[in-house]
Amino acid sequence: MPTLTIKNIPDSVHNALSVLATQDGLSIEAEVCRILTTVCLNDRQPADSLQRVIKQLYQGKTHRPQVEQLLQERRLESENE
């Protein structure tokens, strides 16, 4: 199974994930997997849905859509492989 590393997560997002994980009885890693699976497999527009989740987690304090940035970074990584 592939591994995903997410860098530069604000403390507020990590804390929100920790709270959600505790509420669901999961580890933070399992909670993130659950969120991503739900968004990516149960929605016809995963990037838009994921962006909404990120907006909620960042509490509107972002300047650039993170999903767009993440996709751009991954495309560059793929080109360099």
C-alpha cells in the first residue's frame, strides 16, 4: 500500500485532526485515511470536496487552494521521476 507524507500542517489542523480521531476512536493516521477515502471515493468531485474539508480544517486562514497546490506538487514530482 502506498505511503503519503504531508508536510507543513498547521498546528490548528493537526489539533483538529486529533480531536476528530479521538471522537472516532482512531489514530490520526487512520482518521486522515478515513477522510481521504470518504472524499475521494464517495464524491464525484473529490478535489472540490477535499478543498472544502481543508477550508474547514484551516478555518479560512489559507491564501491558496491546498488541493491545487498539492496536485501541482505531485505533477512536478511525477515529471521528475
